[in-house]
Amino acid sequence: MTTSMPHNPITMATRITIARILGIPLFVLMLIYYKISLATGEPVDAYRYVALGLFVLIALTDAVDGYLARTRDEETRLGAILDPLADKALLLSAIILLTHPALEALQPQFPIWFTLLIISRDAVLLSGSYIIHTTVGHVEVRPRLSGKFATFLQMAAILAALIPLPVVVFLWIVGAAAVFTLISWLQYIVDGIRQLERHEAH
């Protein structure tokens, strides 16, 4: 017996997810203002603190909407689309904005190679999902522990940059995040190839 998703997609969990998405532009704005203050030589730490608070709030509500969706049986297709979209928008915007080699006053900041790694992985996975969907008709996504570790460490690295923690500590977290990002990338690629092979076998 299968449980159907609620007919009304605007559940409490979905409303929280939408609120998270709406909070991301404000987070981005605070980071941009902070970087502008650094560039002028008169840093305004209040912008960084507000950005930090918004990041923590948005990240924590990710757990809240997931909990509500499960416990209240409110898992919807809309929520399934918006939730990972909110996560990616928050992580990518933070990592990209905290990568600015020309702005030496921004410390610590993400190395360019790390930012390119994150963007490349997401671009390849998105392209691969599209290819598999058009070829097979559907995409089987198996949550990987390495992917969860990668996301957790990426968020930890962003927090370390916003607090900020000592550069050495920050770089260790970035290195760990890069390792798990690469591992999850390879695992998802292998999963995608196997789906295509099973389709060809039939």
C-alpha cells in the first residue's frame, strides 16, 4: 500500500522552505555590503554578523521543515523540489561570495579551486540527471553518506569563514569538505552509469 502525497502542496513545511528561499537574497545582500565595506577600508562587522545569523537561521530551518514534512505526513512534490533548491542556493551563494582573491581583506576566504570544485560537481550532476532522465525516463537518486558529510562540511566551512575562525582551522575544514565532495561526486557518477547500463541491458 502506498501513501499518496497531500493534494495541497502549500503545507507548513513548504511554507518554511519558501521562507528559507526568501531569506537567501537578504543573506547575499548583507555579504555584499560587508565586502563593499572591506573594499573601502572601513569594515562594518555588523553586516557580517547579520549574514552569519541569517545563514544559521536558514540552515536550522532546513531541519525544521524536513521534520515537519515527515512527522505530519506533509511530503509533497513541490517541497521535494524546493528543499534541495534552497540548500544549493544558500551554499553556492555563500561560497561564491566568500571567494574573492582580489579582496585581500576578506579573510578567511575560499580558494578558487574549491569553489570551482563545488560548481563543477553540481553542474555535472545536474547534466547527468538530465541525460539519465531523457534516456531512461526517470532518475534514481540514492542518498550517499559522503554527500551528507560533504554538505555538512561545506556549511561548517562557511560558518568558519563568517565567524571567523583562524585561517588554519578554516583550511582544514575546506580540505575535508573537498575530499568528501570528490568522493560523493564519483559515487553519483558510478550510480548514473549503472542506471544507463541497466537501461541498455533491457
